[in-house]
Amino acid sequence: MTVHPGPAPDPAVIARPFDALGADYERAFADLPEQLAALDWLLAGLPEGARVLDVGSGTGRPTAERLVAAGHRVTGCDVSATMVELARERVPGARFELVDVRDLPAAPASLDAVTAFFPLLQLPRADQARVLADLADRLVPGGLLAVATVPADVEDVDLLWLGQPVRCTSFPAPAFRALVESTGLRVEHERHGAFTPHFPDAVPEEHLFLLARKP
């Protein structure tokens, strides 16, 4: 698959809607069934005391909170200062860093798992491809990736989401799966769902969750 470079968005622009939403974001997606199922899959496959990176960690709930409760070592990263502050309050057993995933220092074969639930949607397609390749590189052999997106054939589209203006880029479902597999990971489960966030005037969203393993 060929993906072409696009404009590199400012992390502050990416963070803006999440800084504005704060805890409302957590409430809007508190009981997303496919995310909870993905976490169940992850928890069933992790070794004791696993090292996990949660990309786009938000308020720390439910992902980091559930992983820490199961005894795993979790580091979260997010571009939103508000989200990082909330996560540090809610999940003190994890470490949360204010950093763009594109700026993480290289750390090959250092993690047992990575979670990335919807953090790529404001990035150009080329950046999404680079980030997925980097996350795969960070996994040890047998390491697990749980990743989610809103599958759609859109590039740099302006829309209103949870009352906030965002600029969105994504891939159709088959293309996104192919992108994940191009990193060398093996997709073991593919889950589709539709979910309406708990937020005034929210509309249903189509979601794609891929659960993959590094050979």
C-alpha cells in the first residue's frame, strides 16, 4: 500500500477538542462494547506484569485503569494536557506523558502490548502508517496490539464531533487492516460495531477494532 505525505498537524490543534471536552469525553465513551471486549482479549493474552503503552490514553479510563488493576505496568501518552492531568488523578498506578506519539523516542522490542484506541484519526495517512510501523517495532515477539479507528475513505475532512471542530483522516476497513498487516503483525481478530456516544446530539459512529500479534 502506498500512502502519500500530507500536512503535519500541530499537536496543539489535535489536542484542542480533547482539552475542551475533558471528563465529558470519558463519559461519552464509558461503555463502548468493542473496546471492553478488546481489553478482555488483551488481558487474557498478557504475561504477568506486562509492559504496555496506551497511545492516546485520554483520562486513563477504561484502558489504563483495567490494565493497572490486573497488575501490568502501563505508560500512557496523549497530546492533551487536560487528558494527561485527568489520567494522573484517576489512575495513579500508571505513568502518563504529555507527548505526541510521533515524537516518542525509539524503543524497539521493549513492550508486551500497545493499545491505540482512535488516536490516529487527526493524522495524515502517511503519519498513521509511520506510527503503526513504529508501534509494531516496539513490540517484543509475541507482543499484542489492540488498535481502533473509524473506518472511512476520507482525507483532511472538517467535521463537528461532540460539539468540537476536528479535521479527520482515515482509511476504509480493508485498507486499514492491510496497513496494520504491512507492519509484520498478524491480525487475529477483527471487530466492527456502531456506537452512539453519550453526548447531546451525538450521531452513531462506525468503529473498527483490530487485535494483532507480532510473530
